[in-house]
Amino acid sequence: MRFDLVDLRLFLHVVEAGSITGGAERAHLTLQSASERIRGMEQELGVPLLRRTKLGTRLTEAGRSLEHHARVVLAQVEHMRGDLRQYGDGLRGHIRLLCNTSALSEHLPSVMAEYLAAHPKISINVEERLSHEIAHAIRARTADIGILANSINLEGLECVPFREDRLVLVVPPGDPLAEREAVPFAEVVDSPFIGLVDGSALQEHIAEQARKLGKRISYRVQLRSFEAVCRMIESGIGIGIVPRNAALRLVDGFDIRVVDLSDSWALRGLVICTRDVAALPGFVRDFIAHLSGHAPSQA
């Protein structure tokens, strides 16, 4: 079988993009070259790998099998490179990391900066996703590591604790809720909210809890940072839900009050997940060890 690594990477790009055109762009190939490579793979195997439709491409059964093997082969190649990297200075390591809002904004920056300072030849691509999307991506081997909430299905993943992630209600000082120690989300879900912009993993999580109550959150304004959210809450035009770490970090700088949410979903554990630690390149395993080594004691 005469597949090369370019063929395998191209095929995975096509799968992820949903079209040969999109796959060609991701692989930095012309559409003609990409199409010829896909046809060559199909001719070599004697079976179609993709079904072409007006909406893009879909995998055949043979295509699904090739997708699995392509991910295994490319992961092994990266593993080999990682293990050999210690013998030379020519290669560089790249880590694909997916994480939810709380991990990205509150917990990762300092830990990741320390790691990168100590490993100048390593680069990390970080992308914010919903926890269930992260789990799916790790199972599909489209990312090396995920940091996500342990409240979702983690079957098939290897996980280690990272941080506790408690969500709290932030209110202006004159709000009657400011005198409460804890409130249920159902009591405040109809209030005017200040939140993060659409697409934030945290906002999607909160929106899902509202949907379970048959409600939809009404936002007065949506902003790009917890600092901006708390500044707007300080002005008295709404309330918000943010990670406790962020609220405690900002409470001294803003005239706001922090109130616990009594709902069980407001307390989550963040975990570091991968599909198979032993199959990862050495530098990725080192990064996981660095992250887990900075996890607080769970006792």
C-alpha cells in the first residue's frame, strides 16, 4: 500500500472539514492535487472512501476504518518524533490543547507560561470548547489533551484531577440577593444578566441549565472578559455567573458581592483528559505531568 503521510494528513483534513475543498485548504494543497491524492487512495484500496454530496463529503465504511488507522499512524509518528527530539535540536514539539472557559481564563495562563518558559522549543495551540465537545475531540484524536468538567461522560478517556471549578452569582451591593449566603439558580434565572459573548463555553453551560428549567436567559449586555462583566454588574444593571476564582480575584477591585449557587451543577471538577497517555509523544506527557503537578491536593 503506497500511502504516505501527506495522504493520511490530507484525508483527515478532508474528514474534519467535511469537503475535499476544505481539506485541501487545510493541507495547503491545490484542489486538483488533493482530489488526485484521494482518488489514488481509493484506487489503491479498490473501494470508495468518501461519498460526494451537494453538501460536502461523507465517509464510507472503508473511509471510517481508514480514518481510525490514519489517526493511529500519525499519532505514532508524532510519538516517535517526541522520543527522538532529545537527541537533536532540529525538531520542535506542538501540543493541541482544548479547554473550557474556566480553565482557559483562570487556571491555565500562569501554569502554561511557566512550562513554555522552561521549554522554548514547544508550542501550544489552545482552543476554547464546550466540555462535551472536548471529550468527543479527544476520543476522535483531533486534540492531544483536554481540560474539561468532570460532570460529563468521560468514558474511554484517561483523566487526572486539575482544579475545582465552582460557579457563583455576582450581584451589585444594593441587590437584595447580596445579603444571601446561597441561592438556587431557579430563583434568579428570570433576572437581567450580564454575561460573556456568545460562543463562550461557560455561557453555553449556563444556558443549558436554563433550558432544563424551561427558561431562556435575558442578557442586558455580553462582554469578552470576567473583568468587564463584573464592572458592568457593579453599575447595577444586572447580575452574572462567573467562576469563584475570578470573582474572588476581582472583588477587591469592584464594588460587587459574591453569592454561592446552591445547585449541584455549580460545583464541578476540572480534569485533564487524553485518550491514551502512553501513546502520546514524550513532550506531551511531560506537559500533562506539569499540569497535574500543579493541581491542588484533593484531600
